[in-house]
Amino acid sequence: MDIFKKDIDGGKAFDWGRTSSDYAKYRDIYPPIFFEKVADRELCVKGQKVLDLGTGTGVVPRSMYRFGAEWVGSDISENQIAQAKMLAERSDMDIRFVVSAAEELDFPDGTFDVITACQCFFYFDYDVVIPKLARLLKDGGRLVILFMAWVPADDALARESEELVLKHNPNWTGGGYERKPVYIPEIANKYFEVEHAEDYDLPVHFTRESWNDRMKACRGVAASLTPEETAAWEREHMEMLEKTAPAEFDILHHAAMAVLKKK
């Protein structure tokens, strides 16, 4: 399904469904600490029912399944959900997945103890989604917003890869990330209070091939370009990596988390 948002990529359509198989293979790059910090706050653990928004291929529920919560994952892309179901079944994980935009979720009020949103919160219509999430949460329930991105200002290889994406897709607005806390829209203050917020740097390890595949699975490449355009980008990107990058390397990332408690 094509997604349009005027402040993202100049309104150019993108569709995560185009890159679902690559997304499933190459977007699950979060180090264990990224999810352990959530569980350490006694969230998404045994005895809790959790909804993961924009679940994609189910990275969050699959990565946190070991902590014992009961999970539901939702995503607007049918292809992404198909991949999520396959990967969960392959690992014998009992996770329910539904195809739905966050704005159109249909669950009874007070269904969930925790709602998570990782790498997706900025895609939503806050005026619709925030009141809905407050209704879906139990009294005192938590909304956990997570984000992780490479830092091109402090990582030359990430910066070179971004420049190549922009060469092939000048409309892409996903580059140039700078360290910042999780953004909390003004409307959230009506329904939630910030209970905890933190951010930190962390290295993520790649080979040339896995970094190429991770970049290909970003919004600016396979989710937006034609297969022919994606192939042209990939050829040039691999040539660049073979000239400038060692066989294995770390890419500097920045992670951020905010925990909002329902009022």
C-alpha cells in the first residue's frame, strides 16, 4: 500500500510492502540492550498484553517474546504482516498479527497494558492516534515510543551511503539524522504524562553486504524506487563499499526511548 505524507519525502509515495522480504532479513539490527532497557522498566513482560504499532515484520514482538508478554502486532502493509506471521511461526511464537492503519485499529477500550511504537510514530496522525491509544490502554497503561538511527555527522560511511541514496532519490528526507530525544506531540500531554525518557549511543556491527542490504531496505531505496532504480543504486553502493569499507565494521547509532503513562 502506498503511503503519502506531505512532510515526508516531499509527498512522494512509498510502500514498505515492496521491500518486505529485505525488511524481514535486514531491518532486525537492534542490539539486545535496545529491548532490555524496556523490559528493565517492567514493560512488555509476563502478565501484560502488548500492542505493537507499525510492527512491520514483527521485529519488536519477536525480539521481546522471551520476556513473556502476550503480543499483538499491527501494520498497514499486508505484505509486512505476511512476513511477520511467517517469521513468528518459524520460531514457534504465538503472536497475533493484524493488518490495520494505526488510526483505524479496532479493539475494545482498555485492552492493553502497554502499546509500543518503534521507528513508526512520526508516520501517524497524532490527533486521531493519541486519543485512540489512550482508550485502548488500561488505567495506568504505558505507551512506549522507540527510535534508533545511524548518525551521519559522526560516521563517515553512513554519511557516504546517505549521499548515494540522495543521488538516486533526491526527495528522500530520511537522512541527516541528528541526536535528539523522542518527539512527543502536544496533544499527548492531554492524555499522558512522561514517566521516563532516555537516549544513548551504540555501535551496530555490519559486513559490507549486510550494510548494503540494510540501506536498501530503507524508505529512500527499495520502498520508493522502482526495481531497476534500486538495482542501479545497489551496484553503485557496493562499488563504493568495496573501495572505502573494510569487510566488517561498526556504524554509530543513536537510540531513544520515551515511556508515557496514561493519565
